[in-house]
Amino acid sequence: MPVEPATLTGRAVRLEPLSQDHCDALIAAVRDGEIWRHWYTTAPEPERMAADIDRRLGLLAEKAMLPFTVFDAGGKAVGMTSYMAIDRKHWRVEIGSTWLARGAQRTGINTEAKLLLLTHAFETLDCIAVELRTHALNFQSRKAIERLGAKLDGILRNHQRARNGTLRDTCVYSIIQSEWPTIRAHLQWQIDKPQRAPGA
């Protein structure tokens, strides 16, 4: 499974291989909504952005992660996402370590980014399954994952320690290869359908 850096481009979003050149723009993005203050997320504090980029690039060098910077249609950096838990023997990956600036949430950017990542995973990397994981108490993330069509495999109780020292129960979702054509059509429909005006 040749998991190598690639640029994935849609209509409203572009995923580029993560670079330290993106650091200042990502600091501005994480400050939009102070995303790092959400204790159940993986967004880095502004002063730790460079270190977090180095961490992810180190995992890339070990072929354990493929990190991306998320750009909107105007070329503005609005977040990060990654392929992780790369299992070359069983042809599986996890989409994770994702965060988006507040201004990019509920805009369709996340849906199209997931469509790009899932398409690449199933149609280029030929994965048999793609996982998505989140904190059991991150209800916004859980709803977003479920809207993709992913199914809950189970909950890993006391799976990890959060940054604040609390114990995290992790919800594990997945999409398997046989489900992908239907989910791809569903996601494309979500992206293509006309958006209602606010208050309509």
C-alpha cells in the first residue's frame, strides 16, 4: 500500500502535504474559535504549532502518518487532518488528528475533505477499511462522522489520557470497502445539493 504525500483537490477544499511553511497560517486558523481550548480535541496551542508540525512530520518520516494542511477554496489554511494508524499488511488506515477553524465548520469543507480522503484511500490505496475515531464526549465530531455514513464498531473504554489528565473513552467508527460506493454517492449528493439560505 503506497501511502505517499499527495495533494488532493476538490471544489471547496484542497489538502496539501503538511509543511512548516504552513505554520503561521495554521496558528491563525487555530486561533479562530480558540480550538485548542476544547479539551477533547487534538488541536495544538498556537505556541506549540511548530512542535506539533514537527511531531507529525516525524511520524511521516517513520511512515506512520500522512499529514495534510486543509485549505479552503480561497487558499486560506483552515485546519489539519491526517491518515494515521497505517496498516500496510491489512490495507487499512485511520482518518484522524483533524481540527478545523471555527469559521470553516459547518461550511461543507469537512464533508468534501472526507470525500477526498476516503476516495484516495479506497480508490488509490485500495484500502479494505477506513477508521475514524473520536472522544465519546465529542458529540459534534460523532454526529459529523455518523453523517458520513460510518458505522460505530465499538467504544474503547479508558483508552487514553486526555491532555487535562482525564481518561478518554474512544468511539471507533469505520467504513468498509463494500460500503464505499453507496457512501461516495451519498457524500457527493451532500456536496452537490443546493444550500438553503439562512432562515429559509
